[in-house]
Amino acid sequence: MKFWLYVLLLVAVPAFGETVRLYLKDGNYQLAKEYQVLDDRVKYLSAERGEWEELPLDLVDLNRTKKEAGERQEQLQKEAKEQDEEDTAIRAAQEEAGRVPVEPGAYFIHGDKLEALKQADVKIAKDKKRTVLKVLSPMPIIPGKQTVELDGGAAQFRITEERPEFYFRLSKVEGLAIIKLSSKKTLRVVENANILPVTNEIEEDRQAVPTFKKEVGEQLFKIWPEQPLQPGEYALIQYTDGSLDPQVWDFGVGAAK
């Protein structure tokens, strides 16, 4: 029995590829690359001196040494698992982004499918008389209150997800947002604008939804709302502040009313 115990104690204890603290019972420690328990002594490879040295076994706190080494191993395994999960997620995101068409526009992520949203026809109308000034860009600069609108009380593109995720490939460097549209029977309002006389300065008012944005490629962004969207009418817009010329991709959450 003593022979087998001696053989067991001869087994070297690895330091998990790192330096370990070989604790002594007085609270001090030696830095070791590895150590071996040899009957009545502990032999260790000093990390400081690079030589094998020995300590009496009754001076060494093996329980504390093993406990800390075990905790360190668990931490390393946890970090390795987290890194592996992160690498897997990055590869999946890269593969998903690689499926986005090169054409500018908005694309809805639905499971393993990617659906293109149709760009909406935008018009601008003067307040009160609601005279349509122009449907196609560029929009005219006419002083006074105006609204940017879409025909129809509801979008044809409907989704059920409360926190939808979109890819958006910009045609040029501009602003990007998800906005809530105001519905008025046969139309939806994208934004209200007030064009000041003389200076033609444009004051714009739109209902922007707080979102997360992540650039995943050249002029390619992933965008999704911070909070669940309530049922209603929404749109993705590409815009330049002060130009009153947004590009709009409309969608609705829930059933159309």
C-alpha cells in the first residue's frame, strides 16, 4: 500500500500552463511552474529561478494551493467557453451579413430569411390646403409648414416581431433611423417640417424610435429597436438633416387597422 501511495504522490501536478502559487502554512508562497509531492517533501520548479527546489511537506499548504489552482482552472475554462461562444456568434453574424444584397435598401431578418422592403413613394404637402407640391425628390424649398407623407393608412409589409431586426445598406453617408408614423385615414405622416422664410432653414419633427445600430460592413448597418414596438405604423428612413428629402421604407407591426 505504501508503495502505491508513493507512486501516486510522485505524479507531477501541472500548473495549467501558467505559474501557480505554492502556498506555505505561514501564509507565504513560492511561484512554481509545476510541483510534485514526494512522500515527505514537495519538489517544485521555481518560476523565478528556473530550477527544481524542495520544501518539507509539513510546511506546504497543499489544500490552499490545490483550491486556488482548481479555481483558476475553472476560470480559464469559463473564459475559453465564452470566447468560443463569441467567436461562433461573430461567424454567424458575418455569414448573415454576407447574404445582404449589394443594392442599397432595407432588409428584414426573419429567422433564416432575409426579405427586402419596398421603398415607399414620398410626397410633401403644404399645411391646411394639403396641396401636393412634389412626389419625387428633390423636394422643393417653399417657406411655411409642410408634411412629408405616404399614401395609404397602413403599410402592406406587416411583421409580428416586437423587436424586429433590419439590415440597411446606405446609398451614401447619411442618417439612419426607425420612426413611428402618424396615421390619418388615407395617409401616414413621416414628419412635419417648418421652412423658415428668407433663410430657408428647415425645422424637422419626426417620431424617432430609440434604436441600437451596428456597422457590419461598408455602408451596411444592422438596426433594431431598444424596446418592443407597439402595434402601429413605422418606417426605416435614410435622411440628411435640413434637406427635407428622406428615403422611406415603411412597415407595420401587427395587423393593419
